[in-house]
Amino acid sequence: MGAQQRSPMPFERYRPFPPIDLPDRTWPGVVITQAPRWLSTDLRDGNQALIDPMSPARKMKMFDLLVKMGYKEIEVGFPSASETDFAFVRQLIEGDKVPDDVTISVLTQAREDLIERSVQSLVGVGRANIHLYNAVAPLFRRVVFRASKDEIKDIAVRGTQAVLKGIESYLDTTVIGYEYSPEIFTGTELPFSVEVCEAVSDVWQPEDGREIILNLPATVEMATPNVYADQ
């Protein structure tokens, strides 16, 4: 069997991913000793990926199945972007479909009007997470937003402040957690990602019964898994 022929792909034109200086990395030797927290996003991200999105009846059937399977955290929709999603979240809550030990979450962009709509969808639920995101990568800063790092960080900070304001106005009896995603984390300078996440955490002030989840999305796969682990 002969040697494999060299691929004609002109790989030299592509820059390699910048190496991360982490000589004392410990993650390769870490062993999982307890079950991770599982969150199902089938009703939100999964549904968005379908050519024909699920009907409300099908969504309800899916939600009931996820609960039956034992999921305790379920992302149920994007209520500020879809009237169908808003109505579905309200149907879950008003129909008393969410068990006491299940936390539902909703996704929202970092705009005050969309955040308020998202918060309103959760009125009356016992436990919920609000998941806010904004793009922080250089390409988006330069081309889409034409904004500086400070301006991008301010979007995340003001979004978090709007979430707190909405909770105070609409969800004073709900146990609320907060999830923040610096979108396109894998394509963003690490120090800036840390800076934005710390600024958001400073506003949220996590404590018992009010957690924060920092989600670091590989929005676009740019490198191998070991690079993500180093990040």
C-alpha cells in the first residue's frame, strides 16, 4: 500500500490558529467525577435548524418528552423573535406544564425592547433562565457594528442592566438565573472575551439563588477541540 498522495488543497494560503501560551495546562488529565448539567435546546436551536419548524402541538409533545426523559433545564424558545415562540412559552406557563423542579430558559438579543418582551413571556413561572448574547468578534465589531471594544462591551452591560430591570418589574416571585454568551467566542481575542464576561458578572452580581452561566460558544468552528479547551 503506497503512501497517501499530498492533497492539492492550497493550505498555505490559510493562517494557522494562533497558539495559546498555556504550558501548565491541566485539562488533558482531568477526569469527570459527576454528571454534567444537561440543557436541551431542541425546542429553540434545534427547531430553528428545521426547514419546517415544529407546530405548537408538536413543540408541546417534545417538551413533555424532554421532561419525561429527565431533563431539568430546557431552552424553550426565542420569544422576542417569534410570536409563535412567545405564545408557546405562555402556553407552558399558563397551562401549568412546567414541573417545579424544571427550569426553562429563553434566548434574547441584547436590545432593551427584545429583553422586555422575553421577560414578559416568563411571567408566572417558578424558575427560569434568561439567555442573552451579543457578538464580540473583531469581524463583527469592524464590519457589522462599526464599533469599538468599549462600545461592544457596553452593549453587553446595558443588556444585563435591562434584564435586571425587567426582572424587577415582572418576575419578582421567580427564581431567575442569567446566561450570557459572547457570541463567536472562538474568533475573539481571549483578553477581550474575559473583559466582557467580567463586566457582565459585575452587573449581575451572582449569589445563592441567582446564578450566572457564562456560555462560550464555538459559533463558527475555527480550530480543533484542543484549541477550544485551551481557550
